[in-house]
Amino acid sequence: MKKKTTKNLFILIAIIYLFNHISNISILPVNAEDFLDTGNDSITQVEEYESNEIIINYKDTIDHPDSNKTLASINDEGISELSDTSIIVELKNKSDLSEAIDILEADENIASIQPNYVYKTNAISEEPYYSLQWALENKGVFVDQFGTSSRIDLDMNVSDIPDDFTWNREVIVAVIDTGIANTHEDLKDSMWINPMEIAGDGIDNDSNGFVDDIYGWNFYSDSNVVYNRRTLDDHGTHVAGIVAASQNKYGIAGVASFANVKIMTLQALGGSEGSGSTESIIKGIQYAEKMGASICNISAGTYNNDIALQNSIKKSKMLFVVAAGNGDDDNKGLNNDTTPIYPASFNLDNIISVANLTCNGTLHPSSNYGINSVDIAAPGTSIWSTLAGNRYGYLSGTSMAAPMVTGVAALIYSHYDKITLTQVKAIILNSVKEVDGLNNKISSGGIPDAFAALNYTDEDLLNFDLTPPTIITSEKYLTNSYYKSLNITIKDNSNSLSSVRFAKGSRAKSYFNSLGTKLTLKNNIGTINVTDTSTYTIYAKDKAGNETIKVVKVTIVKPTKITTISKKTMKIGSIYHLKPTLYPANVRTGLTFRSTNKNVATIGLTQGKITARSKGTTTITVTTQNGLTAKFKLTVTK
């Protein structure tokens, strides 16, 4: 189970931190042939592991008795749970990696193993510029820091939204990034504050496992300090400002500054290199969902197919807006269709992948693209936004384009209070402002149009389908058997089923985000053959995101005893139908019959019809489906 992988580790698309010139981009080289195999295979090459940690992704859940035996044979320092299907094993020594990998590869309960990948950022240079937000309103007079003149009306029509527009619900946006300057004059009123936690009392007031998590959590250093007031947190602060900087007569306005949108700080990256890990990002996702975030911005990526991260995003009910990537070390954008970057290239319904548009209507040369793998572009070059230390400045890259889309998503979700996040994505992609320079580059061919999205009129999309599919079950015995077929009829009022699965046992809806067995339907009916008493959970989801489950117990009653006549005499040529007695009464079973001397008498294999052939004796045996037997002596006379 080996696959080719690149030598580079996770690279934050916190990339590009540009102020002066685009040559500041630094992404490690990638070869297209390294991506021919994108399957969910284990990473078994020791050199791919930067640390002594191994992430184990199980096929089902982490609770496997056999796997506990496997783990006991590894020289580990500690084991921690990452999710319901993944754990992290820290080895005592990095030299133990090779042996541990071999042991884990032999465990059939394990789907794959991988490194706890490292994320890195580039260095930041500071050079403040005048505040012009061409992405929100472009009158054609803006000239970016690289001398590029803007094209009139090449913006997201945010300025067209009326001041008295209706916002119907609060939307929490999780920003998984570096820290965020929560005291910034333009951000302090837009920050999410945990309503159940009392600051500074040293108590986990809301019992969520985190003490004094007022603004979120720092998963990089495992603390409640989510801002260190230094330039190390410029990137996360810049992203947050793009999404929802306040309309307060200071500095800038965020895309979603009109609406009731709050920013949740989830620091997963830090240090001088802005590095993080698979673990820190996954834990950030888990926290965000637990604490009520609906939309998650991730301006980070890797050329390694991170299965643990993919599973975490797939299980989540949040909408993820992700940067598409910033090309190679020559500042040349890559085609994500052939050279995928993750998580942007995960083929998941709850991800929007975003490319970087310049103010003149072309993709930035460094921006990744892909007609099949990149959904949309957004302004991402020379973006003026908030920085740590109450400052402002320009940054560029797909890191800046992603929060533009995140902001529009927040506006839509706040306005349409009855739609699902699946519909939010559909509205964004179906209401784009088309841009000629994006033809054959990205799937939608345009950039977000906030005004159009908030006035969307597609009745098929905006019918606010809140009705989940219906599940009706019935049981039927299989012919001549105590086995049963569980017949399942699933219907949806919009005829738009997107997922139908089942699993043994009583399961929650969340189980089927990544697990369960696909149920094939024909004319809305599927069948499960049941051989032992079992409980099944049936799950159905429609394209609007409505889900339902039904738990069904199927009881299989098997015979406990069989009796028949003790003896029988027949004349040659006569016929007798043998009918054994089964216990308990009315139990069903398949029966097989056998004659020890077919010259004397024959008996149908499954029907019990005895035909006397010639004078003599034979023993007739009848056997149930579960192996119980009864027999008698048959004598045939003339």
C-alpha cells in the first residue's frame, strides 16, 4: 500500500503575504507525476515523517479490540484521540517509525496511516498603503501596488446592498489560521465571544473541555491566548478583516460588515514560520462545529492527500471556503485538476475552492486554477485589510480571495434564514458575475456577486425545502427460509436524494457523514437480506441537506427442535408426503431430505415427497436450515 508523495510538507496558503512584489511567494516545487495516484493509501516511507507522530485512520471507529493489541506492540509515548475514526500515536523515538509502520500496515481494521503533517507560512514584509477596497466597489481608478490599473465595475457589488437590508440571523464564521487581533479597532466589535464562559475565572464554565475560551482557542499552543500582538498574527487578522471588519468609521469595511456576523478565532498556525499541523486544524474544526460556527475559512493547503483532514471536513456540517493555492516556486499557477492541493481539491459537497483575481480581471499568474477542481475566483491581489497592532496593509494571494467568498456566504446565510449551507454554496455559484478572463480556468467562470446573491430568484433553489426524506420499512421471509429481506422504501418530496446508507446497530445521523454502506435503490426501494436478529439504522439525505434516520430491529426466529414419525411402511409405487413438526410453533425454515437407499425409496431434496421404489429398508433424514435433524426407518413391501 505505497504511494508516491511529494517531499514538501503542508504549506499554508497563508501564502501569499505580499506587500512589495510577487516574488515573495515561496512554494516548494511539485512534479505533476507525483499526483497520478490520489487514492487513500498509507504513507509508509519513513522519510515523509517530520516528527515521531503517526495518524491512524480506521475503516470504522477507533474502538477495535484487535487494534488495541496492535497498539500494545508499538513502542509509544502516548496515544490521543483525534476523531471518532482517527488517533495520533506518539512514538518514544523517531527510530521506531519503520517498525511501527510495518505493524500498523498489517492491521486489517486500519484504512490508512499518515504523518501529522506540518503547515508552514512565508515571511512577511510590511509596507502600508492607502486604503482602497476595490473588491467592494471598483470605479476604475484604483492602481494596485504592482502598477496594475483596475477595470471599472470589476468588484463583488457589495456597495450595492442597501443599508436597510434585512438580516435574519447571527452567523458565526470560524477562521482557522494564525491568531487574530481581537483588540483591533476594526475587529473588536466583530469578534465572537463565548456567551457561556466567564473570562479569567479559571473554570470551564460551559463544560466544553476548554478553560476561559472567550474568543475561541489556540490549538497551536493549546491555550486560550489567541492573539500575541505581534506581526506573527498578521495573516489571520488580515483574513478576519476581509470577512467582517466593522462599519465604525475606522479603517475598512468587511464584506459582511452589514450583517450580524461574528468571527471565531481558531489558531492552528503560529511561530516565526507560521507552521501548524493536521492535528491543530482538525481540532479547530471540531471546536468550531461544537460551538456553533456555520462557515469555516481555511487559507491553507498541502500537496499531500491528508485523509484525516478529508474525513474531518466530510463529517462536518459546516461550509468550508478554501484557498485554491498559489502555484510553484516560479510563481506560476498550477492546474489543480492535474496537480491537486488539499483541502481545496477534496471532492466534497461542503467545500468552495477559490482562485485569486487581480483588479484588471485576470487570474494572478501565481493563482492555481482548474475547470473541474476550482469553483470560483475572488479579488485576492493588493487587498487592504487589518493587521496586528491596530495596523492596516496590503496582502495578496488565494488566502485573501477565500475570505471574500466567506464574507458573501455569511451575508447570504444571514439574510435567508431558512436555507441550508448547501443552498448557500449553490446560490454563490449560480449568481456569479462572469469575467472573461476566467473562461476555461474555473468551473463557475466568475466572481461572487453579493447583490445578485441576496436577490436570487431561482424558485427551484429557493423553495426552502425543509422536509427530510421518508423511510418506510417492511419485512418479508425469503422462500423456504427463516431468513428475511428488509425492504426499504425511501422517498423525497423534491426527488433529490443525495445519500442513502445503512449500518448495523443504532447510529446517529453524524455517523453517516463518512461511514455506512451505500444502499442501492430501484424505484425508490432497497433491500437488505438479514440472516440473524439485528438492528439496522437506515439513513437518507436530500440535496437540500435534510436528513433522516430510522432504526429497525429485525428478529430472526430459528427452529429449536424438529421431530418426525418414528417409522413408516409403504408399498411399492406408493407416495407419501413427509411433514415434520418444528418448534417453536409456526417457525419457518428451509428443509432438506435424504434417503440412505434410493433404490428402495427416493425423496425430493426440499419437498419431502417420498416414492417407494422396491422392497427393502432405508433411513429418511430431514435437516433444518440451522442443522437440526430428525430421522425414521422406512420399510417398503410388495
